[in-house]
Amino acid sequence: MDQRLIGVDVGGTKVSIALLQGGVLSEPRIEPTDLSSADALIDQLVEGVEAARGSEPAAAIGVGLPSVIDWDTGTVRSSVNIPLQDVPLRTVLRERLGLPVYVDNDASVAALAEAHAEDGTLEAANLIMFTVGTGVGGGVVIDGRVYRGVTGAGGEFGHMVVAADPSQLDAPAGRDERFPRPGSLESLASGTALDALGREQGFETGVAVVKAAKAGDEQAIALIAVLGRRLGLGIANAINMFDPEVVAIGGGVSTAGDLLLEPAREAAGRFVLPGVGTRTTVRIARSGPRAGVRGAALLAAQEVLLGDRPTTTIR
């Protein structure tokens, strides 16, 4: 397939838009995210897509958002960092741009990118993605397609509970709306958690911890290892549940590389059921900062060009 497909990656700080054609991703157009209002952000997305497609026709648009998405309607059900709560984004963008539009969670589309090689060949039909940044996001690819669950919110690995205090089970009945919950993977293994660990040892931020660790600071290396072992608990749970080909770790904290990966692998290995995950590779994500925009374009390719047919290559 040689159609022109547009990927849009919307984050809390920047919007990245690029064109995918023949398996080649164009240089993304990157702008600071306009957070002033929903209308302003939608206008920004429309202008960016129009600039990306130029005078040539495009087949479809894929959009990745740091939000809970109702896949059937393309409505943003929940969104913390961008002003699109309850916006029927798919409908609005289709009306404004006159093109098929598909909207999904940003970690899900990043997982889709990670499952495919640069030329569009499907390399890992079954893949789990952890994005370790301010929070912990997740994506699931099964048989080459994104798994979303019944409501479109599947893959929220950051909120799996990995170290709960049993006394929490004896708390009074009623729903606590505060998230992340104590003992969840996000509360223990996110960039925010690394910020807290770092401050206790005199580092200003988690970013400073990663930088110092990569420069050989032993105290910083130890802190990254703590985070890695915690992340390993989540990885073990994912392997026990899905037995995937690949577990990929992305997000800003993943720039620590093997300093994060090796403790995570070691911890995961202690909690994976014997006989499970024997063919699973745990690695750092390869797609880097372009994972979101590339995955969004691949999402459009799957939905428009391939429909429900099995896929091996997206070109």
C-alpha cells in the first residue's frame, strides 16, 4: 500500500504531526501544545494536518492522545493533561478535514509502532508496551492489532497494584477517586516516583538522576535500579498474563537504558511463573520520540487499508 497517511501525536507539551508513505515517515512537524481551550487545540490539529498533507490527497488520519478513548465513537472519555475531556474528537476532525479519522490512546499507538519494523513489516505480533514517563502507560498488541478492551481503556498497566498494604482492603467501603493508588505501578515506578526518590538523595529531579546515572554516579545508578526492580514487578505480571513475544519499555525514563533494563529484567525473572515467557524478549523501545506519531499513522493504515484482514506489512 502506498497511500499517504497522517499521524498525529498529541502530548501535554507538544504536538507532532507527520506523513507516512511507502513505509517512510516524514520529518515531523512539532509545535508546543495549545492548552488554552479545546477549540484552540482542535484548530491547531486541523492546521497541522492540512500543512502535512499539502496539495496531495491523504487516505486517513490517526491520532494518539494521553487519554482514555471510547474507541467506537472516538470520544475522549477522560483526559488530564489536555483540554479535550468529553470531546467527540473523531467526529469533529472528520467534519473539519473531510477524511477518515481514528483516535486512540498514545501508549497503544506507540505499542503498534514498536511491533512493526521501520519498513512496516510486523515483527512482533504479540507485544506489551510500558511507557515510563510522568506516569506509567501501557499498550497491548495481540495478533498484530491493538487490544483495547470493552470500553477502549485496556492496557492501563500503570494502575495494576503490585505492592498493596493488606490493610487497604479493610478500609471503609466506597470509591476513592485519587489516582495513582498507593501500591500501584505508577505510584512506585514512574518518573514522578523517581523525582521523589531523587529528592531524598539530593537530586533536583528524576531527569537529573538519569543524567547523573549515565555519567557514572553510583548513588544515581542505585536509584535507577530501585525503579527498575519495581517496574520488573509490572513486567512479570504482564508476562504471566499475556506470554508476549516482546515487552518494550519506552518513555522518558527509558533513556536510562540498561541501567533501568537490567534490574527490571532481573526482578521480572523472579516473579514469572516457570515455563511462561520463555520466548519473551524484554527490551528498551526502539522507536524513540517518533513512536507516537508513527504509531498513529500505522493505526490509520490498519483501520482504513486493512480493515479486519490479517496484517503482515503496512506500506
